[in-house]
Amino acid sequence: MPTSETNRRKVSMPFGAGPRLCPGRFLALDEMKMVISMLAKNFDIDRVDTPDNQAPQERLTFTMAPVGLRLTLHRRQEYA
Ligand code: HEM
């Protein structure tokens, strides 16, 4: 059965909904973009893998996290 547009939007509601909807959501989203841009600007990704080379599993606690995902970065040379 195809998923309706309404159901697709409800798949992820990290900031809640209704009268208790998170007032810090735009700050949080801006911070995420800043961290990702700073990482992308200053580091190269050398390696992304898992110990068994299978797709990482998701662990859902307070937030969702990948289990066993390894990421190796190295700082880019600064060009004058
Ligand atoms: C990734 C970051 C964040 C996530 C996932 C998140 C998530 C949430 C969620 C799910 C709620 C609703 C809780 C409920 O239903 O009772 C909430 C409420 C709230 N959040 Fe966030 N939040 C984040 C960042 C922030 C930031 C950066 C601020 C402030 C600078 C903030 C301030 C608040 C406040 C004050 C409430 C209570 C709103 C109320 O009860 O009326 N949050 N947040």
C-alpha cells in the first residue's frame, strides 16, 4: 500500500509536535548545518566502514545512533 504524504511526514518528528513543539528547532538545525559545513571544509574523509563490513545497525535511545560505524578524517592542508 503506498504511503500517504501525511504518513511520510510523521515517520520522523525529532522536535515533537503540537503545543510542546520544540522552540529551539531552528537553532538546532542551524547548528547542525554549521558543524557539517565546518567538518566538510576542514577535513577529508579517509574511511567509512564497520568492523564486519556490513551496514551499520541503528540503535534507538534518546536519539538514534549507528552501531559500529567508524569514520576516519584527516585535517586538510591549509592553502595560503
Ligand atoms: C537536536 C536538537 C533538539 C531536539 C532533537 C529537540 C527535541 C525536542 C522535543 C522532541 C521537544 C518536545 C518535548 C515534549 O513533547 O514534551 C522539545 C521541547 C523543547 N525544546 Fe528542544 N530539541 C532540540 C534542541 C533544542 C534547543 C537548541 C533548544 C533551545 C535553545 C530547545 C529548547 C526546547 C524547549 C524550551 C522545549 C520545551 C517546549 C515546551 O514544552 O513548550 N531544544 N525539544
